[in-house]
Amino acid sequence: MSLVLRIAALAPAALVLLCAPTVVAAPAASAGAQAGAAASAATRAEFPIEDPSGVALDGFFAALRRTEKGDPGAMTRVLHLGDSSIGLDGLPHALRRRMQTRFGDGGAGFVFLGRKSVNYNNRAVHLTSQNWSVCYIAYGCDKTGHYGYGGHVFRAEPGARTQIKTRTGGQHGRTASRIELWYATDPRGGTLKLLVDGEVHLVDTKGDTLADKWHEVRVEPGPHRVDIRSTGNGRPRAYGVVLETDGPGVVWDTVSMIGAFTKRLLKFDETHVAAQVAHRRPDLLVFGFGGNDLRRVASATVDHETLVRETRDVLQRVRKGKPGLACLVVSVVDHARAGPFAIKPQHNVAMVKAQREAAFAEGCAFFDAVAMMGGPGGVRAWRKTSPPLSDPDLQHLSMVGRDKMAGFIFDALMVRYAAFKARKK
């Protein structure tokens, strides 16, 4: 039985997560400190989505309610930014699948033109590509700071091509009615050939200055094939493609930045990324970084204040495109390693503490993934389950584990959503 069904009869003030795991206690401290820590841990276990304001997710829930009511064209869009914790589209797709099953399939959302990393995927489409050079924000390779919506700039080499197809199996990603190419004009640009089911649209990407552009194609609802090809004229600059339905439904954009420290997102030009977010109009930002920053924590090359400031600065930069954008910060999962570094329980505790503080300071809600794994050290226990819930590297969840974590997050969101609807009656 689902968590939501178990709590359906409870009053909003009594909504608790009955199946939440116990949070591992902190190192020994004074009796008073232990009592305070126990109370805090109990609260986090009962309410896995923490929101001192009580309204951090209201904008998202308002959009979700319109979608649930079936208002014409009511789309609820989610921007899920993260590091390898969302790689292979494991966690995002598990959330996408649950949200679209309940509220309607809004389409695959934003899809990169190719893979800088083999760990990138959007499981709501079939994606193949070749002959694109990729400038990735983690490397600071574009001094303009114009990295598009997804932190990746794709430049066409001779023979560059991408094919994106709606899925032929499963319940989700089988249809689209709106296709949108995200690109930019600049002096190095040229002509891209955009084919939708074989129908040709020529897109000129050459311009005197660097400027963001979008090319939309409306199609009949159903399965579709999108091809983007270089014509050999110039070196077109592009970012990705959006596939959506007419709604009502939920769209969950997976924007993974594999191997990136949180602070790397500060390489986005502020005005540019604000315009990208403004064009997409998300209703919720889900923010999941920190796994790579654990290396800095373990090597004592970053302090608490710096981690908090970096996270806050990134949240501010991304949300500038939609002031008041609802926001959920998802903590790191429990780690025993991060790259070459051994990660100790106190390192995980320090990271979660900084992420929680940054989330609350920015008016975001917070989900403690370490607590949901049983507290620091949980990754080893998750590795011993059958099937294993964490990977052998002890820093990533297995696909089964990602699905389980998505279930925790989805159920917790639905608890908060039920409380929102009760308040808004």
C-alpha cells in the first residue's frame, strides 16, 4: 500500500511518514545536545520534505492542481538539475514515471543533442548522435557563460547529426505535439536542417552577435521522429530539443552535469541562464548536487560557510529566470567514497548540514536522502540488500536504489500536496 493511502485519513497537521527509517545518531555530545539532536532527527524522519516556511512548494502544487483538474493545456514543468546522482536518468525518470502516471504525460521534456558523458540519458526518448563537439560548463570552456539550459554547448562538426524518437514501448514518452529546437546565433554559425518526420525546416544560426533562439514545430499528437543535421555550412551552435504534449500533464526535464562541483554552475552568465529558465517556465526546481563536493570536504579544502554560499549563489542564479520558483533541494545520498577519497560519516553530515542551511536560507524545501538511507553509513547497508540498492563504488545508488529513492521523494511530495489542497479548500 502506498504511503499516501496510509495517511489519507490523517489531518494535515498529523501528516507523517510512517515508514521513514531511523536516522543514525550523531557522535556523542552533551545530554542537552543529544536531546536536541534526537528531536531534530525525529522531525526529519517524520517529515522527509522539510519546509520551515510551509509554502516553499506552493507554486509547484498550484500548477499540479491545475493539471490534476484537467484544465486545458495545464502543464506542470520540473527542472531537475543534478550531478551523477541523476545520471542515466535513473532518479528523474523514476519520478517522471510516477508523476505522469498520476497526473498525465506531458512528454519527454528537454533532451540534449548528444552525450558528453555516457552517463547522460533521457529515458523518455530514443537518442542517437554523432560528430558534435561539446563544451561543458564544468570545464569553463565558453568564456561567454552561454551554456544553454543544460550546461552543454553543442557545435556541429562535419557530418553532425542527432536523432530523437518518441518511445515505442511502455506507458510514457510515446507521443508529442510540440517540438522545439534550442539554439543560438553567432558569427560562426551556419544552417541546421531540422527534420520532423521527414519534413525539412532550415534553421539559420549565423548572426552578428551571440543570441539565444528557439524554433518551434507543431505536429499532430502521436509518435514522431526528430532529426537535426549539419548542412556543412558554418558551425551551428545548439543546446537541445524539447518534446511536449498539449497536456494536461507533467514534464520532468533531466539536466545532468556529470562530475560537476556545485560552484561550476556559477560559470553560467546570469542574464543568459535567467533567459533560458524564463523561456522554459518551470514550476519546480529540483536541485541535487554535492556528491563531487564531498571530495573537497574529505580533503578539508572547503569550509561550511563556503559550501552554503556556493549553493545559495547557484540557487539564486538559476531561479532568477522565474522569481519565486518553487525549489526542492535533495541532499547527497550517503557516500563511503567520492572519487579517490574515503568518505566518513562526518563528511556526509557536514554536506547535508550545509545543503539544508542553504535551502532554508533561499526559501526552498529540503529532502534528506542520507536520513532516508538510515543515516550516515547507510550506503553499505544498501549495498548488502538483494538486489543491491547501491553500486559497488559506494557513492551511487543502483538503478533499483534510485527507483526506491524516487518512491520516497514522490510519496513525500504527495504528502505535502495533500496538505496543500487541504489548506486551499
